[in-house]
Amino acid sequence: MTGTAERRLVLLGATGSIGAQSLEVLARYPGIARLHGLAVGGSRPQQVAEQVLVHRPERLVVADPGHAETIERTVTVACADAGIATPRIDAGQNAVIDLAGSLGDHDVVLNAITGSVGLLPTLAALTSGARLALANKESLVVGGHLVTAAAAPGQILPVDSEHTAIAQALAGVRPDQVSRLVVTASGGPFRGRTREQLATVTPEQALAHPTWAMGRVITTNSATLVNKALEVIEACFQFDLPEDRVDVVVHPQSIVHSMVTLVDGSTIAQASPPDMRHAIGWALAHPEKLPGLAAALDFSAAQSWTFEPVDEDTFPAIAIARASHREGGGAMAAYNAANEEAVDAFFAGDLSFLGITELIREVLDHPRRPRADLTDGVDGVLAVETWARGAARSLIGEQGR
């Protein structure tokens, strides 16, 4: 893929891990698309200015208005010094949603926002008709039925090592031929530890992931296995299967990214070194393949791949998510909101590591937890989420954990 790209790209969450790696892929393969717009949180002005200078987007949106002035000043000065035009700069969540919905049928929106705040941009992108390269798993976790109802067949392509692996393994496989999906997990930094050993885990220890370099929230979610729980629910919606047909297995080497078991007893696995450029390039260039995108496995070298069951007594996050998904009614919106609040409290020193999943369970078990019917639409889901955040904060404050 070389030459001048006619397809446009909007990248949401440009300064995060996935966003930054996506721009690296785009720089190496400019024929994929022409960058139309970036959305950033705003806490890294120098990084944003560098991205603007390299990729020359027409639009820049700062999600946090509190950072807008600093971003605009930094970007304007950098563009003036380089002798290039300053992009149009807007601020606020509504501007992010507007940018997400600004493209058309032949274009791509890559949603790499972290958290449920990515749901409305996801829906805007789908409504526009653009291809959605989805790294924001919370969109499907929180609003799965809304997202799948808004999407045309094949419009959503996952940007996630596990779900990209499943999608590739399913190529040429009919739905009736699929028995189970098997999502792999590294096990995080605390694989093999007991609950007693996890009682004193610090934020610094939780961020020491053995395989992947990710942001604070996702890395902590990987340590609690909440991230894997969210990926199970994401797979249910992405591939239209009930949760009891999506298994999880711990694979510490992170080489086999996921598998599909067929009705005849055979299993198809996708394997590659742990490098998110595989998933990013697959979604951006689909159905093409990008030559030399990342290193391939070297089968001339001795190596061992191991698999083991998840210790769900020590790490109950997956079982709690399965029950929430079966319940429906916005339960997964409450699950995700409680987790986001819990992670913030953990880093603030107000909640223990084990308290993260305990808080999720308490919010879900709350006798006044509201439900959202499908007819309530996105407003109903967001109302459940708002309630869950308030309940989580109250529980943290009441118990002084």
C-alpha cells in the first residue's frame, strides 16, 4: 500500500498507547489513509504538537476543555515555526462526537479512547457509515446491543490482539461451524498468587505488566483480570455468541492471541509475537495485509507455549462479568462504571487492590440498582452508568477503604 491515500482517517485517543502506535503504522504505510482528524485528552501538549507536525490533520479536538488553551497555544506555535497551517481546534466531548461522525462510507474511524466515554463517538462513527476500527472495548461492554444494532455487517473491525485473532481465525468459517471461542490471557503480573498475597499490592506493582505496555487503567484491569472479563463480553457482541461459549485460558507467553474451536473438534489459533501493530494494521488495511508490519515468529528457535485455567477464586472478575451479561438490563454498564471508579480510588490510596472487584460486586448487588431496557436506548444505559458511579463513590467513602 503506497501512494496518496484517498481514504480519510479519524483517530480518537491519539496520545494513548494504541493511538501512538496507530500513527506509527500510518507513517510507515501512508497509502492506508490520509489523517483527517485527531482527538486527544489534552494532558500531553508536546506530543500532540509533534503528531500534528508529522501527520498534518485538518482537525484537532481536545476532549478536556481545561487543556484546550495549552494545546492550542503549543500547536499554534509549533505550526508557525514549521511554516504549516494550524488545524481547526475544538474542545469538549461533543466536539469529539462530532469529529467521530464527520466521515463517510469509504473512511475509517479508529476509536482508541479508554473508558465508557467512547460509546457515543462509536455510535456517531457507525451512523456516519465509516468503518469503525474499535479499540474502545467499553463501547460494546456498556452499550453492546445499541452498537450492534447501529452497525452494518462487517462495519466494526476489532483493534485488540484477542478479537483480531478470533476474526482472522473465523475467516472462511460459517457461524454454524463454530463451537467455542477461546480467549487467551497472559495472567497479568500476579499470576499464581493467592488472595492473601494480593492484599498488599501497590499501584506500582499493578502497573508492572509482564508483556504489554499499556495505560494505567488497562494495565490495572489486566492485573485484576477485569480487562479479560470485558474482552469476554466484547467477544459475545462482536461475534454474536452467548458468554458460555466464550472460554478464557491463561497463556503466559502471549504468543497465541486467541483460538476458535469448531464443531468437528478442530481448533484454529492465531499466533504472533506480542505486538499491537498486528491488530492495528489488520483493522486499518483490511482486507489487505501490510508487508513487514511486525516481526514473525521464529520457529527455528526452541520455545514452549503453556496454557492453564484461570484461578477464578483469586480473580473473580470474569465470573462477575458473565453473570452481569446474562442479567442484561444495563448490568455491564454498572460493572464497568464501578470498575473505573474503583481503579481511580486504588491509585488515590482509598481502595485496596482486592477492593476493586469487591466494589464491583457491591455495586451490582445494590438493592437500588436501576435497570435499562432496550427501549430506553443510550440515555437509559448512561443513566445506569451515572447511578453506578455515584454508588461506587458512596461505598468507598462510607467504608473508608
